Amino acid sequence: MRIAVTARNGAREFECAPGETILHAGLRSGVELPYECATGTCGTCKARLVSGRAESRWPDAPGRRYCKSEAEVLTCQSVAHGDCALQVGLALKAAEPGAPVPRALAGTVRGLRALTHDVVAFDVDLDGALDFDAGQFALLTVPGIAGARAYSMVNGEPGAARLAFVVKRKPGGAVSEWLLGDAVEGARVGLFAPLGHATFQPGLCKHLLCIAGGSGIAGMMAILARACRDGHFAAWDGHVFFGVRTANDSFFLDELEAFRARYPGRLAVTVALSDEDVPPPLAAAHPGFAFARGFVHAVAGERMQDGNTRNMILRNHGLLTVGRSVADAFLAMFVLQRACEAQVLAQGGGAELIKIRQAVLDTVPEYSRQVMRGSGSNLVWPALLRKMDRLDPGFRG
């Protein structure tokens, strides 16, 4: 079947096999269709079906809420029934030279082991070697369980014959419950990999900031392993912020210490505990780490602040803002998000952008102070709370 996709910056065509999702067909053909989660949750892959017929594997996927009409589909869930033409609202990115191309493959589950009471690690022995970038993830499918799950690889070596994963138990989660069952060792699973853009590239001449909570540390471990192997921290600083609820929920601390010990003057590790004060035995066991009480994003924001900076744009990983209060942090996030949306829309037009003169930009903070009189969040936040009280009077409970 032939799939034609029209975007803001041109059109592409590719072949789609029977039963294959449109997103998978495009990606394995080298067409960089837009996506983020690739599991039907985020809605980034939505497209308008102009002609042909496509059926969704998951009609009730959460990402459907971002579709404005029945003509819009999620390409990560849509299977074509004949030739189709689609239109996407974003520009198609050019594939990075030498970037690994995603493909379908299979493997065998090996070495399941518990890291904490609700986090397990396991490996998948692949039927063939896989090239991938540190920080990428795979879609894993288990026979008898509907849908794919996205898990980041913990290891980051190229040409790997075995992939390592970490999964947190989710109450009611079919795959995480299956992993904690008895029939896992030696089970066959399907994969589609590699996926994801939040990666570490050799030769990246920048300081490295890694912020993760719980099992989200998986992709960061791959990035740190690759950066250490390439000697990145010989010239650049690294900051790792790892958040867990309590000391009993921590894992990979010995592995993180091994990374830090290789570059003690360059690589810093901070562990944040959200639900308890830092136990003295934990701090004593890891004297090379810094510890803090609080949510990991807040701890990272406080410790990474530089002067008046309170906004961070994380490479391929969203935005982070900090403030003296929830109201201040929210307003900073709102303004930063709207600025990014305006930038993306402007770039989507395809024309050369007209840059605002620096002399004009320099006047914005002072005008903002005059208009808001230093009370921006105090004006916005109470109004939003009143709106929430009208929409959902019980939300404060």
C-alpha cells in the first residue's frame, strides 16, 4: 500500500505493509513523521486523512482528545486499508545523517530481577543486533496483551545484541503486572526500535544536565555511560538529579557513583527524596553525592539557578521553570510556553524570520515590571484558582 503525506515543507511517499501502522511504516522508510510517545497517548502524531481508509488499533487512545474531527487520525495507531493520503500540520524533519533507522524485531526476555519493591530490571536478547543512540527507547509488545509499551534502554552501546530495561510497577498495568509474574524468563516479545530524539551525540560540546525520577533514570543511564565512554566530562560539566520517594525506593546509586568517580571534579550527582528527610545512613553510604528533600524538578531548579535565570529549555525534554512560589513558577512556565509556541508557529511558515532587535528586547523586562508592578503572579494565580473553583469545586480536596 502506498501512503502519501503532505506537510508544510513538502510531500513524501512510502510503502506500508498490511497490518503495519502508518507511523512505523514511515519511520522505517526514513520519513520523519512527527511523534513523541508513539503509543497513542500524546497526540503528537495526529494527521488528517485526506483520502483512503485507515482503522485505529486503539479507538479510545488518550491522544484522540487532540483530534478535532473524525477525519483526524493518530498515525501510531492507524493501520491503512489500501492507499492513503494524509496531511500533517507540522514540517517533516530531515533525518539526521547516520541516524539509526527504526525497524521491527523480536527477542527473548532474560535476567528479570527486582531493584526495589516496585521496580524491576530485565534484558531482552535480540534476534539480531540493533544500532541506537544513547537515550532512545523501544516499543515492546507482549503476546496476549493489547498495545505497545515504551521503555528506554539502560545500555547505550552501538550494535547491541541485548537491550536492558527498567520498569516501574503500575497498579492495573498489564505489562508491568506480567513482568512481576512467573512466566517471564524466556518469554518472546516483539519490539520496534529505536525511537526518540532525547539523545546524547558524540562530539556534543556542551555541559550535560540529566533530571529524572524513578524508572525515568533508564535513558539517563545510557546517556551517562556513553558520555563517560567518550570522555565527554574531561572537558564539560555534568549534573545529574535523580528523584525517588524514599531511600527504600532508590536504585542504581552504585552505578551512578561509578560514573561520578571517573570524573569527580566534573560530574555531580544529587539525589532528591520527595517523601522523607534524607536518612543519615544513606548520605554516609554515598559521600560523593549531594542529597536533598523535595521533588526532583524543584531541587534541580533551585540548585541550577544562575543569577536571575529561572527558565530552562531542556534539549528534547520540555521546559522547566522555578520561582519563589507555585504562582511564580506557573506564570514563568505560561509565558515561556507561549513564547515557544509562537516561535514554532513562526518557523512553521517556512519563510526567513525577522529577528527583533536586541535594543527592543532589552526594554521588555522593565515594561513588564511597570505593567505588573512586581505582582504578576499575585494577579494571575488568584484568578485561576477562582476559575478552578467554578469548574471543579472539589479540586482542592
